[in-house]
Amino acid sequence: MCGIIGYIGSKSAREIVINGLKKLEYRGYDSAGIALVNDTTRVFKCAGRVRELEDLVNKSDFDGTTGIGHTRWATHGEPNELNAHPQVSFKGNFIVVHNGIIENYSRLKKHLESRGVVFTSQTDTEVLANLIEHLYLEGDLTAEQAITLSLSRVEGAYGLLIICTQESDKLFAAKKGSPLVIGVGDGENFIASDATPIVEYTQRVIYLNDDDLAIIKKNELILKSIRSEMIQPVVKELDLKIGEIDKEGFAHFMLKEIFEQPRAIHDTFRGRLLPDYSGVMLGGLFNVLESMARSERIIIIACGTSWHAGLLGEYIFEEYTRIPVEVEYASEFRYRNPIMKKGDVVIAISQSGETADTLAAVKLARENGATVIGICNVVGSSIPRETDAGVYTHAGPEIGVASTKAFTTQVTVLAMMAFEIGHTRGILSDSVYKSLITELVSIPDKIKKALEVNDQTLNLAAVFQNTHNALYLGRGYLFPVALEGALKLKEISYIHAEGYPAAEMKHGPIALIDENMPVVVVATKDDTYEKIISNIQEIKARKGIVIAIVTQGDEIIKKMADYVIEVPETLPALSGLLAVIPLQLLSYHIAVLRGCNVDQPRNLAKSVTVE
Ligand code: G6P
């Protein structure tokens, strides 16, 4: 978590860094700070959001042509001004912004305290700043030597930007675990946690790798390993447009992203389908398709919404490939010494490509000899660079913290993979294969239709905005959708919500049902339709309020439920792509009516780069 940005050149660093922090705020937003360098250096920081930092900086006319900034998601120390970054070393020679965690900070701190160093914050970052300063002064080192020596003593993860006030013609950047990308300009350079704040200035970028150290001047860029070996930088062209990170007239990024789903899914399969929809061709899997088709087991690892997409993927894969699939939380998988066999295939799903637990699970799976495949959205992020093969979702930047289009595009990729592997294995005949693809291609238009329930969900939101609890139920393919619906509601409206397999309701949650309990039942038509009708009756018998998501034209559930929302008909395996739409919209409208900050809900961050 946390967003960092740096600039060195001839323009106003203050403007570039503050604007950049606004774009990175989705990564954390409990405090913010900036350091600016001209003849002298000044640090401004405060608790709260970037706009409060901007107000603070605007009270001064100080500016610089070099600057670094930070927007924080607190790990060590409460979010206040003292703990905000930049952290300044005890003699003021080093100014540091950091994304990540220094795990051995308390040992390092004790050592520094025993040498007389006094600390002013509770952060692990101040420990690093002071360690650099201490080694710099004690060993009479250059800034670069002090930084590399310090990093060799640090355990944990970091994306770091460092100014040394004695060598202020350069910025130092170092990466291990947390992402950093350099934007290469003419007579100026940029560096940030991701490319979103850079894209308006340059399309040329360099993604740093773990253990890289960059020394960035306005006209020069030196890349080394932290062991001081020179590295030849690889400059890539960004595939990101400025417009993609605007709200484009929508009130919130989340709403824009919900409405973008037809386009996003279309982009996911664009160029990946053979003429006449006779086949899927995922270029990124070219080298691993055979081993996937031969594998005896697939393990899907992910966190949050991506985990829900993975669970839906399990149902699709098992039905169409007949390969057993296990879905694991990355955070559990990585710490339980999982049993892995030769030939296992691991699919890691992550919108950001940076989630620390998923990244660590990927590394573990590779160490154990598995073939690891990534399904990620952010191009060039860490997970795609650690995997054997992969497929980008091409959903475009997702800024709202609550994931929407990432979910549907991940499911789209999983469906394409399952269809392709099922066909390769001979489970799917040519004609079934083609009919599945043809149905997938119709999904963007069907989502457009599903989005027409927007006003209806707004009205429903007005009815339920003050509820304290909600249950979400679904069976089969629709169970992961129920989980996702419940997650959306709790994330952004802070209403307690639980997702459950509908039949499991009898084993506990049914005790919660009374006339005040809204129960959202995801009940589009599939093989378990009759069963879910019984579940609805069980809820009604206990006076629960049923909001049912049904297939267009469903007259049976209409008579039983208190409210119904219709979505177009599709194959059961793809029904989640449509049924999730009203759930996203309902959560969105409830959160807005409750006055919640939809795009940046409290305590959450878009990209969880700490474990
Ligand atoms: C955070 C986000 C969620 C996301 C999860 C996994 O918790 O708030 O929206 O689903 O991380 O993120 P990933 O980038 O790995 O999909």
C-alpha cells in the first residue's frame, strides 16, 4: 500500500508531485507529505488526504524542481503528522518516502538508540532514514554507499525514494517487493508506484526489479543492483491513455468502472478469438497450454474479489475441463507448507499484480516446481513478471477501491482458458466449444442490458440504506457471486453483510432471519433453480425480506420475492457476469446514500502490498 512519487527536472515539482499523489491516493489515504528541493529543502506533511496536504502547501510559496511525495496507508504508527512521510533522518541529511514494511525495524531501532539516535515517530521508515544517516556519518560514506549498505541490513519490502540534502542534484530509488516505475522524460525524470501519475508527461517507462537501485538526475539515469553491479535499463512504451484515468462525467470511479464493463470485457477477448468464434487463442499461454491440458490439478490463488473470481473459475474449469481445481487464499497457501506435485498448475489472479500475499504465493509455487500462470490487469506489474506465462485482462485502470470490472474480466479470462483447455483435452466438441465462445461474445451486450436496472437499484438502495445487516445467498455458479455481492456492500457502505451457499443457510444464518433482515438471493435460472426456490420459501416463512436477482421473464420468483431485479438469460457458467451487475450497483447506491466515500472507503487500499 502507500503511493510514492518523485520528480526531478526544471518544472514545478510541487505541482507534479501533488497532482501525482491525487492519482495514487487509491493506494492509501490516511496521511500525506511532500519534500521539495531548491536551494534549501522543505517538508510538508499532515494527517488526512492529499487535498489537505495541498491546502497546507498552498499556504507557502515554496517550490522546487525536485520533489518526492507520499500518500500513506498506515502500518506502523497511527496516521498523524509525525508518522506521515517523508521521514527525515536525525541530522536532516536524508529524506525518505517508503512503501512497504521494514520487518527488522525494532532490532535496528534498538541498535541505533544504543548509539544515541533519537526517534520522533513510530514508523519503520524513520528507522531506515536514521540507519542511512548513521552509516553515512560514521563511515564517512557517500549517500549511495550509505543507502546500499543500509539496504543490505534491512529485511522486508520496500519501494523507496530518497533525497540526500548534500547531493540534491539526484534522487535515489530502490525496490524490493513494492513496485516502482521510472518515467523517462527530456531533461526531466519521474518515478512512482505505478504509471498513472506519469502517463501525462511521458510514455517511456522503466519498471524496476527487486534489488534495483536507481540514481536519477534530470539528464541522467543510472541503474545498478544494490550490490553495485551496473544494469542496462530496459525502456518500454506505456500502453495507457490519460483519459482512462478520468471519471469521464461519472460521479465516482466505481460507477464509471461498473458502466465500463461491456467495453472492458470486449477488450478482454478482443484479438483472442478465432474467426467465426471457432476457437480461443490466448497467446500468453502458448508455451504452457499443453502442460495445463495435461495437469492433474489446478490450484487458483488470489485475495479479495480476485479470490471470488477464482472460486467462480473453479466451477467453470471443473465443468468444462474435468481437471480438479482448488482455490486458495494466497495468504493461507503461502504459510501452510502446501503439498504440491510435479505437473501442478497454479493460476494466480490479481487485478493490481502487486498483492503481497499473492506475489509471495507465486514465488513459493515456482520454487516447488509448479507451472505458474498469472491473470492480472496492470501491465508490467510484479506478478506477471514472476510467472511462467499469463493473460492480461485488459480492463484498463481500475481506480475505485472496490473492484468491479476486474472481477468480470478475470472471470472472462478464466472462462476462455477453461473453454480452450476443455477443447484441447477433447472434453468439448468443436460445436460445443464454438457455442460457448459465441455466448461469451454476447456478454458485453447483455451487460449493457443488465445495466438498465441502475434506477431500480437506486430505488432499492433508498429502501435499504439504513439496514444494519444483509445476507447474500446463491448456489453453484451463483455462490461466488453472493460472496462478491456481500463484499461489495461491506467494503463501501460499512453494512455487515455475509455471503453464503443458499443451502448452508439452514446450518446457521437462518437464525438471523426476521422481518428486518434483507436477503439478497441470486437466483437466475440454472440446474439448482428449483432448489433455490425452496430456499426463498424458507426465508419467507421466517418473514425475511427477499430481494431476488432473476432471469428476465421469471414469473415464479416474482410472486414469492419482495423485490426482483431481472438480468438477461445466459449459460449458467456465465450467469455470474450478469448477476453481479445489480449487486455492484446496489452497493454503490447504498454507499452514496449513506454519505460514504465510495472510491476510497475507510481502512482499505486498492493495492495491498503488505502482508
Ligand atoms: C484489496 C482491494 C480489493 C482486491 C484485493 C486483491 O483488498 O481492496 O478490491 O480484490 O485487494 O487485490 P488484487 O489486486 O490482487 O486483485
